[in-house]
Amino acid sequence: MQLDDLYRRVIIDHYKNPRNKGAFEDDAVTVNLNNPTCGDRISLQLKVEDGVVQDARFMGEGCSISMSSASMMTEAIKGKSMEQALDLADKFSKLMQGEQVDFDEYEDLEALSGVNKFPARIKCATLAWNALKKGINND
């Protein structure tokens, strides 16, 4: 199996079986963003306690890239300090710019590395990450 095939399978798995999809019933930091160029939209919720992302959920609609990226991101940031979550967001931005990045603890994110070959899809992949940055910086 080629690496591209493996990456496609990881993306489709997160799209068809999203992790952390849903909403919290009680208070959470909530950020709503959309990508008007393609119609993707996300509502990201973060449970932050003592500077640590205890839990994360998302709701939204969009393409397989945006929804799988949100699924992967919510998995990757759980248990991370806000600083570590922002560092992951920065690493993801570098990945989208074509830089070689190693996601030691959560390798599924590397499946999105091919998106940088399609500039119009980068906004899809970064939508959830932009919501994360906004949520942390406004918290």
C-alpha cells in the first residue's frame, strides 16, 4: 500500500467516523467559523481547566478535509496545555505551507500533508485550527 493510499484511508476514516463530534451541554469556550468560499462551517467547543484543554468537541458541515481535520485536531489537543495546543496549530500551519513536520504523539495529522498541493483546500484543512487559535486567544 502506498503512503498516499494510507493517508486517504485515514482522512476518510475520520470523516466517516468523526471523533469528538457533538456539543457540550454545559459551559465551554465556543467558536463558530465558516469558510465562505466553499461553505465549510464549524462550531468548536473547548473545556479548559487550569490552562489545559480537558476536552474538545465540534459540530459542523463541510468537505472530508475540513471535517477530518477537525476530528484529528480535537483528538490531538486533549490533555495539552493551551501553549502546547497553539504549538500544534503552528506545526499544522507549517505542514500546510509544505514544510516537513513530525507529529510525534498524533501521527494521523500527517495524513493531511498532501493538502498543501491544492491551495484552495488549505482553508478547508485549517478551519478547525483557526477556530482553536481564536478560542485560546480569546479565553
